[in-house]
Amino acid sequence: MTTFKVGRITLLAFVVVALTSTSAPAAEGYKYQGSTGFATSFYLIGGQYVLYANAALPAVYRFSSATRSCTFAGAFERVWPTKDAMQLGGAVRISTVAYRVQPVLNLVPGLYRFSVAPLSDCQWDFVLVSTSLNPAGIAEVQMFKKTAGGYESSSTASLTDKVQFYTHYRTEHDVKAQTSGTLQILHDDKIVATFPLQVGKDDGTRADILFQNIYWEPSDARYLGKNAARFVVKIGSAEFSSSAEFILTK
């Protein structure tokens, strides 16, 4: 297996900066916007976050005599390890006054989902960002498989697939800290390959990320079956690790 230099794609975006180490402040955050139905999932490190959700009348509606209102319904929920939902709007009808919610939340580590109902036609924005009160950390590692439309989350990959292992990270109290790391590929609980992690920013969500792109070679057939990808990351003087299991097929 080898690495390949292709920009990180999340939904519609590319990573614009990629280094093997950096000394900079890093916060955990996600940002999405649109005017139709939408859904995405992401892992959170856990701690204190500010959530900002806004829905407003699209500009094209403001100048239309026929349509002067729109509908917004959204939800933000934890889906793993337990389920806990927060409604961002229950089919709220919006005219000239925008709908806004901006709470401070204490969230446990886990997998979260943000969704906007298909019936929604307002212009909406969703931002979730960690506050400066949080310690350093990294989220769960995920594997993304390259497809014709970009990258999609997956727990399996074939020898012909190009994949990317990816996670978010943050520095303690959002202060400047040296950050670097290593990707370890494990088979039968043994390390069979190591690669330096790249450090960058997701151009779609503006999150600080660690990632590496992997291209399988024919000789990697010996690793068919269950494997694991482990990130070993140093942020300042602290070290963190996170792993994701995946299945490699022909």
C-alpha cells in the first residue's frame, strides 16, 4: 500500500492545506448551509459547543409577489452510542422574520447527525463549534472510499479502491500547539504499515483535520479480511490514539 496526494473531499469540498505537522491553534467545528433537504453525520470529541442554526426567506422569495414564506424543519441528534435528539425547527413557517437558535451545549463523545427535512425550502445555516474551555483531543477515525461523486463513509474497501482515513482534532483551549501523527495499519493485531498523517483544514466545514490517502497494491491481498487503522497523534505534550476497523476485500 502507498499514499496518494489527492485533496480531501467532503460533500462538495477540498482540503486547501495539507502538511505532515503544524504548530497552530485548532478548534473542532462543522459548518453547513443550503436551501433544501440535507443530512450528514460526524463524530464529536465531546465537551462544550456553541450551536448556531438560522433559517430565513431565500432572496428570490423576497422579490416575489406570489411567495413570501418558506418552511424549515431540522434536527440535531446523537445516534451513537445512545440516541438523543434536539429539534431545530418543527416545520416552522418563516416570512420576513428569520428563525434562529444559538444555545451552548455540553455534548458527550459520539456520532451525531444533522438533518433538514425534504419539505424545507428556506435558506438555512448550521454551525457547531467547540469552545475554548475544552481540552485537546481527537475524534473517532473514519474511513472514506473514493467514488465518482467524491468520498463516502464506508467500513469496507476492495483492493481497487482508493481510501482516506480521517479525523478531527483540537488543541487545548484552542491555543497554538505542535501537532503531528502517524497512521498505523494493523492486520491480525500486528502493525503492517505506517504512514505520516497529513494535517489540514476541511474546506467545506472549516474543521481542523488529520488524514491520509491510501492506495492498495496487489501485494496487499495478504491483508484481506479484518483490519484496523489507528491514528497515534501528538498535540503539544499530550498523545492520543483512535482506531477504526475495516474489511479489505478483493
